[in-house]
Amino acid sequence: TFEGGQITSNEIDNLTLIGGKLEHAKGRNSTNNESLSIAGSNAASGGKRSNGFYYAGADYKVTKDLLAQYYYGNLDNFYKQHFLGLTHTLALPVGSLKSDLRYFYSDSDGKNGSTEGRLAGYRASGYQNNGEVDNRTWSAKFTYSLQGHALSAGYQRVNGTSDFPFLNQGDGATSYLITDVQIGKFQRAGERTWLAQYAYDFAAIGVPGLTTSVIYLKGDNVNAPGSDRSEWERDFTLGYVVPE
């Protein structure tokens, strides 16, 4: 969990504005607050941290079926990140098609942008990036839904010399990537990932709260010493939420 503050405004029709600051994180099995950091800089010894992650953004409902998003995040002395997103749902004669498009632009901030700062420990993981944040990630995911069934296909590409940066403190830290699954995130420098997913909502047959899903992801072209590397993951989930 993260510790901080957030302000949300819904004063304008179809527009949600959000702004906030995070200062600490806490793991599920810990009573201690930790300062914030990213992969490549949060080693037990020699790692550097920050007490300031600032973010702001907007969700704008262009139409009842189209949502546009823009968000900006800044982990002081590590990275700045811009996010653009579009989500559209198209009603078909049979079923519906949801399109989910995402683009992230991440660059160095403060001490991570200088050689002296990176030598002091303000580093990002990656390949031949000298510890500097340099990342552009985009993805597209399409989901066809019909009577409780949902079939998805997606593709993600990570460009730049650093891995995709995100706050990775605490147990189960997540990133807003379509490839963020149970074990991996498929966010390494150069990586390109294909995914296929099937999900079913048992509410369609009178069992609300029960859902299941199976997903397969294959990532390759990971920039690494010696040769490009690959990874894959297959997950099966079964979930139930007790109805109120």
C-alpha cells in the first residue's frame, strides 16, 4: 500500500480530474514505511530513494463509448512519465468489441539525468543505458465479448534503452501495462509481447461474483548481454466476490 494524498474533481460533466502525491509504501507483511524507488536503484545497500511521487491527470468521456485519458507522473530525481490512453467500446450486431490503446513516454528527472547522480545510485534498470531512464512503451488490446464470454488479443512494444519505470515497492507492486500479470510484467528494454486471453463471467448463467480467466503471454527481443532473450507466462485464475 502507498501513503499519500489525492484530490479528485468531478465538477465538469464527463470530466474527472485527479492530482496527488505519494510519499511512502508498505508491504503486506511489514509495519515499516519505505521511501519510493524503481528497479535498478532499490538495492538493500547503495540504493537511492525518494519521498515524492507527484501525479495528475484527466479522464474525459468523449462519448458514452469513448474514454480519453492523459496522466503525468514524476518520481523526484528518477523519472518523468506521460501517459495517453483511449478506450472504445463498439456495439456489434452480436456482442461488442472493446479497444484499449496505451502510450507511455518516460524520461530521466533530476539526479538520474546526470552522470554524477547515477554514479551516486539514482539508476534505472535496462541495457546499455548507463542507468538513465529512456523508455517509450505502447500497446493495443482488443476484446470481443458475448454473453459472459470475453476473448482478447493484444500486443505491447517496449522501446528505448531502459526498462519501463514504475514504483516497485511493497508486495504485489503493479504497473498500468496490459502485460502486468501474476508473475511477470514483460516490461524490459526492447521487449515485444503478444498475449491471448479468455475470460468468463458466470453472472451470465445466474452465478454473480464468480469469474474465471486464462491468459498466455510470449515476450521476445529482450535486450540483454550476449543475445536477445525471451520469456513466457500462462496463468489461470478463478475468483469470487461475495455479493452485497
